[in-house]
Amino acid sequence: MSQQPTSLVPCARYHVVHETQATYQSIVTLSQQFLHLSPRPFSYQHTEFHQIIVIPTEENSSDGVDYFGNITRHIAITTPHKVLLVRAVSTVTLSPRYNLEQIKDTPPWENLRDIVQQSKNSDYQEACRYLYTSPHVSCSPALESYASTSFTPGRALLDAALDLTHRIFDDFEFDDEATDISTPLEQVLAGRRGVCQDFAQLMIGCLRSLGLPARYVSGYILTHPPEGQPRMIGADASHAWVSVFCPDLGWIDFDPTNRCLVQSDHITLGFGRDFSDVTPMRGIVLGGGEQKLDVRVTVTPL
């Protein structure tokens, strides 16, 4: 087994403000929203402070944990309103993850494929949740073919995953007008354009098409302003990346949008099979007509 990262030593602290403002054409008399806006505590991340502020104030709210272990909140607002503001404020501490040197010598990828396909061992039941198609991730021969360039016979699992991460970055162009949440992966693969959500779900589809468990991670990434320029309020973004299961090391995260092994610039909200499991905010309203949605994220290093 590879050397464990030093998880007790903090490597980064961040203050995160995530604001979602919905402006409606007419009065909303009832709003019920389901939120995934609380950072998920796990071995590489500790939440020091977290608060969700809703304007107008919610009449009812309840906290919970979903099927995948993510922290959730359900809110209900009965005050008539034309503007809804949900502000999530968090301070998180990150610990070191595995680095490139530590992930080099993992077993061949076929070993994991065979283990999860054949074994009923309870140690792998959690990973097996992420083997199959889901609402926004399909498996197909086309995705398997694209992945097979990286996953050659006998290649180390995480080395192949890193190569796939690099290829998606090199082969696809970031274009926030090319796709929407309903765009199928086959269209993303053919058009070679999309956003972080598309690239994460594409990589997941490739891995699952090979028979490998992979999950979708939702969170934030610290962006870096041009040299000599100040950081802009609201300039950071909600982000998505991929987590790959390795029996010896656990879940290892890769970011195909930024061509990297995830280290200390990524803050995790939660994870699931795809975007639909960890949508930051979704719900129903009574009234309102057309709506305009503005989202602002600010990640400040401490």
C-alpha cells in the first residue's frame, strides 16, 4: 500500500460565500427548496464554520443527510416575495491529499474491474453504487472506445485515470453556451465542447463504460486572477470533478476541466452519481412566472 497522506496537518484554509438570487416576474406565494450548500466533512476536509441565510426568512427548515451522506437542508417560505436570496457562508480547512508520486504504483485497472464485477465483499458495496448508468451519465461503446486509449492492457489504474483527465482537457473546449443540463454525453463527445459539469460526467461515463466505479463531486475551486490584478468578488465558481475508486488508496479525485490531480484548491460540497444527486439548490414555487437566476461565488484564502 502506498504511503498515506498526512491528513492531520492543514495545508489550506478558505472562506467561501455562495450567493444564489432568484428574481421572479410576479409574486411567489410559496417556495420550497432543497439545498446541497453545506461543505461535506471527510478525511481531507473539516468545516470550521457554516451558515445558510435566506431572505425572506424561511418559516420552516430541516437539516438532514441524503443517501450518499451529503448534508442537506429543506426550507419552506410562505412570505410573498419577488426576490429570493440564499447565501451560504463557510470556513473550511483542507488537509494534504495523495500527490502524483504516491499514485504512480497502483494495480492494473483490470484488477479493480474484476473485483467490483465479481465480488460481493461488503468492502466494495459503497463503490458499486457508482458503477452504473444514472440520470445524466450513460454508458456506451463510444465512451468505452474513447477511454480505451488511456486504459491500455495492464496499465496502472490511477496512471490511466490521470491520462484520461489530461486527454479530456486537451481534446475538449470550454464553452458555456454549447450545452445545458439535458445535453446527452454522446453529444458532448461528438461536439467536443462543454463546461466542467459536462467534462466530469463525460469522464465518469468513460470509466463506468469500462466497468470502473466513479462518482461526481460538486464543490468550488479557487481561481487565480491575472498577475498583478486583485481577486474579484464573485469571480470564483461552482465546480465539478471526478472521484475514482482505488482499493489500496480509497477515492482519488481528478479534475478534467483543469487537467490535474485534485490537491488544495478544491472545496467539496458533496458527491453522488451525477449532477442530479448534488444540485446546489432545487425546488418548486407557487406563482412567480419567469425567473432570472444569478449565482456568485467568492473563495478567499485565509
